[in-house]
Amino acid sequence: MSQMRGGQPLVEVVRLGLVSYQEALRLQQVYVNRHRSGPAHALLLCEHPPVYTTGIRHKPYPEPLLDQLRLLGADVARANRGGLITFHGPGQLVCYPVLNLCSFKKSVRWYVDQLEQTVIALCSRFAIRATTSPHTGVWVGDNKICAIGIHCGRYITSHGLALNCCTDLSWFDHIVPCGIEGKGVTSLSAELRRHASVEEVVPHLLHAFTQQFNCQLTEAAQDGGESLTPVTSAGTSALTNLKDN
């Protein structure tokens, strides 16, 4: 199928649900490999069981520190994304875009900026004023609401963003999130002073993503093909469920 429609790239939305971090790594590689035969843009959406993940850095984290985190009941995983240590867990909307930037703009800096602007636009839909800072990610004041860490090889992206919706923020008390001292974390629920579920937030993310990346979304049809997914002005959209690979 053509990966352009009306001059806009088509991106398949895949909702994975609650999936382990290691399984998400495997699935991302499946979707990265699809690009070998041509553009096959995908947007993987999921939540993870509690896990602390470490990015690329010169020295590995000391094992005693990682063991302490495991004692909290969380997994610990290493990843080839940028950034330092962070936390993923239930109530956090994790989005892994697997895109060929050649269909968008061949610039990693541009790509990260677009991810940040996508989340800022999403927050504005909830009347939350979010901003960028010298540090990667999206912030509300001095508190990070969304972490961003990506990998890009031959202009194919993986990893992505993690937006705190109704995350238990106490998990962050045990680390220095993303290695940034003196800053805090927040969530949509904390800012809104009400429960904001991942399910509520997903349509707003999809709407903001289509606007920021000037793309259209697709979903898998029942016959195994694909059909255009409507994204209304309210941001509603159908999502696909991943079938067994």
C-alpha cells in the first residue's frame, strides 16, 4: 500500500495495551525492520508495568543502585535510546513512533522538536501551559510531565515519549529523573486535580500528532488490510490492536 495519501505520509496506529518493556523493544524492532522494503510508518502506543530504564551513557549505572530499584518491585532495563535513567509504569502513555524521517524531514533535531510540540499542543487542549527547556522533554514549570528519549538509525526512529497521565509519581522519588538535579515531575492528573486516564488522553495525542507531523493515520481493517482512520476535530480515533507477530 502507498505510504502517502494526498501528499501526507500515512502512519499506522497500533495500540499494544499493557506490555513489558522488553516486549516493546522487540516489537519496535519488528516495525523498524518493516522499513527495509519501503516506508512503513507506525505509531506504537502502550503502557508498561513498573520499569526503570537507562539510556546511553559513558559509564553503566552501579549494580547496587539497580538492585535497590528492583527491590521496589520494578524491573530494570537498558535501552539504546538517548537520555539517562527514567521510569515507566501504569498510568503513563508511552508512544513509540517508528518513522522514516525521509518522508518527513531528515533532521533528528527537527524530529525531537516536533515530539515536544506535539505534547505541548496536547497539554494546551487540557488548558495546561507546557513548555520546552534547555533539557529535552516537556515541562510544566520546573516539573517534567513528559520524558523524551529517541534512537535514530538511517533516519528510522524508535523509542519516543512517555507522558504522565495518572502515573504514581512516587516511583520517581527513587531516582534523579533523566539525570536532571533540582527538578520535579508532574502528571496531567496532578495538574488538572482530577483523574486523567491514558484512554482519555490517547485521542488528544493522536490529533496533536497528525497536526504536528502533517500526516494521516491508518488502522488495520478486519480483512487484514488497512483503511484510513478518521481523526475528528475532537481528536477521536479508532486504534488497532496488534495481532500476534
